[in-house]
Amino acid sequence: MTDFYVSDAVATPPPSYKSATQQAIFSTLGGLAIPFLRVDTGDGTTMEACIPIGEKLNNRVIKTVFLTNRQQTLFWLYVTDPDRPFVTKEFCAALAIPRVSFASEEHLLSMMGTPHGATTVLALVQDTDRRIQLVMDRAIAQAEYISCTDGTNTGFVRLCMHDLMERYLPHTDHRPILIG
């Protein structure tokens, strides 16, 4: 991936927004005075592409999985380590819930305003109906920083985990369930 584009990190929002979700994320970060670093990138939809992004942000990019039950009435946003394989049975056992599957891109777009490959914990700002339950690996929640997409697959941000957990998520009225 030597030809993969990653800009220098900056501490300012993008000069223009690619989506309403991206704009809502940066508006919320600014309104809460949460400092961040941001990079623009090539298409960062794979975990392989996230390696040079993480290097530029000096922090690994997390994996975010959007899940639903069979009836598509309950939804979970799972934040985990990029190297950890997703095992449905383990996830369901940790939450004592029936089997889940990946939610459709239609649900992702309608509920969080992001396409597959751009799913981010920061897009919970769009879940004003509070239909999505946030689930995080305990080790991720205890890290110093979190790096994730900015609601697009060509922009990534890094912020302090403390700011995410103590300021951003309470602002969105989402409280994570920690597992692992």
C-alpha cells in the first residue's frame, strides 16, 4: 500500500463537508471544544488501508461493526480492535442476546448517515431516536486515544478516549456496554 494517500494530520475541520453526518460530527466536536487530529485519505474502507492512516495519526484505527437482530428491530454498534475477528457467538454470549447479523447499508445510512466502510462511533450523534446500543471492547475503552472515520471513508480523526467517553457520548445520550 505504498501509494495510499494520507495527508498530514491537522487539528481543524475539513474546509467542506461530504455529508450531513460528517458536518454534524465536526460541529459537535467544535461545540464541545473537543480537540482532535484529522487526516484526509484515499478510500479507507479496509482494515489494511487503515494501517498507514493509524501510523499518520500515531494510533491504530478501530474496527466498527453495525449489527442487528433477525427481526431488524434492535441495533448494536460494536467498537473493537482491528485485529480481532468478529465472532457472532462470542458477541451474543457477552450480551446474553440471540443471534445477530450485519445490518444492511440501508439501515446504516438511515440511522447513522454513513455507508459501509465509514461506520463510526462519532455518527451516534445522528441517532437522535437512541435506537442503537453502543458496545465496546473494554481494552478499546481504556486506551488513551481512539481513531476512527469521520463519517466518510476518506477522512479519519483521533481524539482522547476520555473526551469521547465523558463528553461526546453523553452529549449524544449513548452509554457504552463494555465487554471483554
